[in-house]
Amino acid sequence: MPMFLSENNLADILGTSLRTVQTWGEQGVYPVRIDRNGRKGFNMEDLTDKPAVKAMLESGWDAEATVKPRRSFTSVELFAGCGGLALGIHKAGFRHVLLNEIEPVACRTLRRNRPDWNVLNEDIHRVDFSPLSGKVDLLTGGFPCQAFSYAGKKGGMKDARGTLFFELARAVREIQPKVFLCENVKGLLSHDGGNTLRVIKGTIAELGYTLVEPRVLKAVMYKVPQKRERLFLVALRNDLSGHVTFRWPSPYHRIMTLRDAFFKGDLFSCDVPSSEGQAYPERKRRVLELVPEGQDWRSLPEKEQKAYMGASYYLGGGKTGMARRLAMDDPSLTLTCSPAQKQTERCHPTETRPLTVREYARIQTFPDDWSFCGSLSAQYRQIGNAVPVNLAYAMGRSIMRLMNDIDVFRPEKSSCAEAEEAAGRMLAMAGNETGMF
């Protein structure tokens, strides 16, 4: 059966404008198809000259899911948050020996869901990672992107000093993992005119690691029902880099939508469970009642547009996040730290309300049994800041494949016991609870 791609989804995959995609159909470049809901789009099989679509049609996702660790590989995660990246890496087969996170509520979430993980609730500036030296295969972390505008033009460790990236670099220096993985926002590529990334690259080289050319991955292509882009950096220790090759993950063979997130199907084995969620003030609810599925403030009557938008009505830009109702047969827009912020509205497709906590979590591909601690706003914030689990899983499988290749080149015994013992001592010294492995 042909695989259908809506005009919107094709534009997102290719990183082009919706108008460009519509023009292809109008000019007969590709045959226009209509899906069961009357949406215009194209069959993927007609788009094989587009590399991103061809990669989906030739997906190696299922084959990559069969990758298993040759031995027990250890990992450490920094800036762990509520566990999106950590859970994906764990699903790929890595054994977490330590997770570091400064926010107490996020640490409670990690401990509640994985009481056997060693979770260190501590400011990274205060953590000495040297007890783990030579005992860790993989280090991961999504470091917060502080302003690097003061970083010098030459790059290297000195220029990065004082930023949280420097703390990640210090952990790499002290632990000496075989591989480390960083993720961040797409904007890091162009931050400070590209100087930030030059500093990071210089620092990585100074640490004695070889950086794979960074790549922006679109979560929607990795079995995630969300239009979210993340920049990934993978670096191999220099004594290994010339002997093995990192291969980026294959995309999934189709696009997941909110229908996949909310109902039983390929993504989840049951409909989304009920859960708590925010509510709209009555005035805002009345306005959003007028917005059709998949539309925004521009579909309101002009009088309502002006009243709701206020001064923003007269400013430039599309402001498409305002009064935005999502579409059931499209992926979600990128989740933020709250579903009901005026600038980044995420209204349910068919009900006039913000998305619930469990809907938020499903869009990030957290399993239903992964619960979140703290107040309602704290739960939304944790989920909105997370790496989508399935995206992390895809990256984890690629790194596991790399680890297996490293182990073929240079076989080693697992250092899990030693690493776990060292991590336990680190937690005890910090006054944290120790995970039971």
C-alpha cells in the first residue's frame, strides 16, 4: 500500500516552505494525492528523488532494533533532567552507572521511575568525576546553551571556561570515556555567528577526541509525533577514531501523528490514559472554540483577532503559535515548558483545552508508566525540556553499534562493577541516596 505524506509533513521533512510543496503539486512535478480526510499530499513512492523520503522508504529502523551489546557497556549522563535521553540510551542497552542533575524535582522523577539508577542531585561544578576514570564507555549530556558571546575567536578549553559546556568537557577529561554524545538546540549551529560551535570543536580536539560532523535530526523522522529538531554531536577518543566509523540512525518508515500518540496503534498499545492538565480561562476558551483544527489566530474573525492579539496584531511575522489548535493527523508542534503560553499555544485538536500531562508525555514518547514528580507546572516543564525518548533510542542504537565495533577492534572486559562501586561512593560523599544495582 502506498505511503501518504501530507503537504505539511513533506515540507517539514525537507525543510522547505509549504508554498513550495504546494507549487510542486500545482505544476504537476509530482502527482497530487488525497487522503481519507481530504488532505492534499503525495505518495512517498513518487518522491524517491528526495533523499529524506528515499531514506524512509529504505529504512533500516527494524534492522537497527536488533542491535544488541556484545558486553555490558557503562554510561554516565549529565544534565539528565527527567530522563528522556537517559531512557532512550538505556533502551538501546547501555548500563547507567551515574546520572547527574541539579533540579531536585527532576531527580525525584528519575528515582521514582528507576530506583536502581544512581542519581546524583548536585551542581555539576561541585562534582569530581575522577573516581570514574577509565571505567565508563559512554558519556552523554544535553548541556544548557549558555551565552558564549564572550568566548574568544581561537577556541579551545580556555575560551569555554565558565560555561556549562566546560563542565561537560571537564567530566570528559576526568572520565576519559571511549565516546561522548552531546545534544542541544539547532540554534547552536549559528549562535554568535558560529563562534560558539568553533569553541566547542576546538575544546573537543583539545580533549583528545575526534568529532563526527554535527548533525541536526528531525524527531518526526524517528518515530516521534512531534516537529522537534535537535543538534547532536558525537566524539570518539583519538586512539579509537581511526579504527571504527559512526553511522547515523536510519529514519522510521512513516511519520507519526497525534492520532498515533493519543490512540492505540503502532506507537502505543492503548489509548492515552486520563491525567491532570491545565485549563483555559473562560475568555481564552471562548476564543479558541472559534479556531478550527490545525489553524491559529488568523482563522478568527478580524474583530476577535484584534481583541485577542492586542498590539501583536500590528507587528510583523506570522505569529503562528498564537491561538494555535493542533491537528490530529499531523505531528505536534515542538512542545514547550507549558501548553498554554500565549506565544506557543498547544490546544488539543478536537477539545478546547490544553494538552494533559500524559498527552504531553506521549508526544515526547515517554511510556505511560513513566511518571513525573512535582507540581503540575513542574511536570510540564520537565517533559517539555526532555529529549524525545524514541529519538534518544535511535541515537543510542547507533552508538551501541559503534561500541560493538570498538569492542571487536579492542576487546575489553566490562567495568560495570568497578564503575558502580565508584558511583556509589560519589553519591555517599554527596549525601545522596545510592541506587541498588
